[in-house]
Amino acid sequence: MDLIENTKEVGQRAKQELEKLHTAVELDAFFAKFLAKKGEIPTLMGNMKAVPAELRATFGKAVNDVRTSVNELFERKKAEIEKAKLEKKLAEEKIDITLPGATLSPGFKNPYYGIIDEVTDIFLQMGYEVAEGRDVETDRFNFELLNVPKDHPSRDMQDTFYLIDDLLLRTQTSAAQAHKMLENEVKTPIRMICPGKAYRRDDDDNTHSHQFAQIEGLVVDHNISIANLKATLELFVKKMFGEKREIRLRSSYFPFTEPSVEVDVSCFACQGKGCSICKGTGWIEILGAGMVNPKVLEMCGYDPKEWSGFAFGVGVERVAMLRYGIDDIRRFYQNDIRFLKDYPLK
Ligand code: PHE
């Protein structure tokens, strides 16, 4: 019968076309042409009226068979195309897990801050408080109250960075001494350290820098003697550099301490025998210290008949250089990551 043949022919054609499909767009066009409501296959049923009654069941079945089989093939094709599309995408986006990753390098603490932390910890354990100083000072605090005479060479433009009038970049953290003593309106004992930067008009070389750090220490109380100073510094040096370190006090001069000393530590490299680091002497200087000059106590409101004290100033870079065998002070401020990586601190 023609209509049944025709139905089969539509089915054949649909199947052949389906074979040739490769993309989702083609698939949509196929669906519209054959399977959609107004597509060729569903409209075949419209021919029912023209079919003799006894063949209607056969015709109906033929149309249904065509619809079912084409639908099935269509779904299979659709799954195939989607699978191919996914595989293509996966292949394109393939991640090569053998490629080296991008590493993030962690930050490092400058050994300079490591030393400040260590020194601070040692003095905190001894009951000192930590004071915060200021980088910009007045002539009064940096010099006058520290008994630095008007004609002292350190006041010279050659040695000090002046800002305006008598404002300057402090040349020593000792300025914090005067601040602390004057701040204490009711005069009470003082145990203070003050870490901070100091500035001098030095030409930079491997042991001099225009900017460096010091840790100032100040103790004021009744009956403080040079024995207390020596014992304190000895304890500090042994905690900082190890039990085997010896210290030596050499007589020196600072306008704000009387008597004044410079403190040397036995050389870490040769244990005092003499080497190139300690220039053959067996000792390395790390700090200046002394008994607070009575004139300074008086200017800062502490009656020297009742009070006495000691002060010291530790050179932070010097300690760091000794501790880690660093040969050039400029490394501390050059911000070379390779230098920082060499001294990874906690
Ligand atoms: N301020 C002195 C210096 O910079 C060090 C020092 C501090 C000396 C305290 C004595 C007392 O060299």
C-alpha cells in the first residue's frame, strides 16, 4: 500500500539523514524537520483518513514504529554528539599536572628586627619597660638635656641632619632618656629600654651607615652603682651571645654619663685569640654606657643627691653583624631578598 510504503520511506530518509549529523545545530534542524509536532513523522497520521478501514491498524502501527525507532536513533545520536563535544572540551582544557607550579615565596624578617626582638625580650625578663622614642627631635632633647655642650662637634652640621631651626633627626636614641625622666612628673624609679633609629651624616661604607638602630637603656633608682651596670650588661651579653662570652669595660667619654665606658665582647669567631674580624684584638665593641651624669639627672628633675642611674646604648646592626657574621652594614637597608633569605628568623 502506497501510504505504508511512503511511511517507511520517510523513516528510511530520516535515518539516513540522522547518520550524517555532527553538531547540535544540525540536530535541532533535524528535530524540527522530522519529529516536531508539525514535522514529517507526526503529520503522517493525518493520512489515516485516506487509508481503507481494514488497513488502518497496520498503517497506524507502521507510523508508530517509524516514530519510535527514529526517536530512539535521534536520542542516541544526541547523546553521541554531546559526548563528543564534552570529550573535545576536556582534551582542549587538559591540565598538565607535571608542569612545575607557581611558588609563592614567603616574606622574611630582616635580621635587624630579629635582634631588636631578642634584646627587648632579654630586658623585659629583667623587668624593664619598652618606651617608644621619636625620630624627629629637638636640639633640647637630643643635645642640651644630655649635657652636650653648644660647641660639641656632634652638633655640627657636618654630623647632624637638621630639618628646620632646631628640629633634627636624632643622632642617638639617648634622647629617649631625657623624655622618660621628664615625663615622670612624680619621680619614681625607671627601668626602660627604647629601640629605635638614629641618623648621622656619615659617608656609608661597610661599617658606617647614615641610618642605624640603637637600643637605649636607662635605669634610675636609689643607690645604683657601676657594679649594677656591669652585672646587667654581663647578663645581657651572656644571654645574647652565649655563656662563654666575656665582657670588657673600657674607659670612655660621653657628655651624659660619668664615668663612661665602652663595652667589648670577646670575639665570637676566634674566642678572644685575635682574628681579622676583631682586628687581632680578640674583642669587639658593641655598646657605650655609663653612670647617668648628675647634671643630666638634675636637668631632668631627679635630685642627684637622692638618685643615681646608669644608661647604655646598644648598636643593633653591630650586634646583628657579630651574631650572624654579616660583613657589610649596608646590607640591612638594601632590601636584597637574597640577603634576607640567608638569615631566616623565627
Ligand atoms: N648615645 C651613645 C652613642 O650613640 C651611646 C650611649 C648611650 C652611651 C647611653 C652612654 C649611655 O654612641
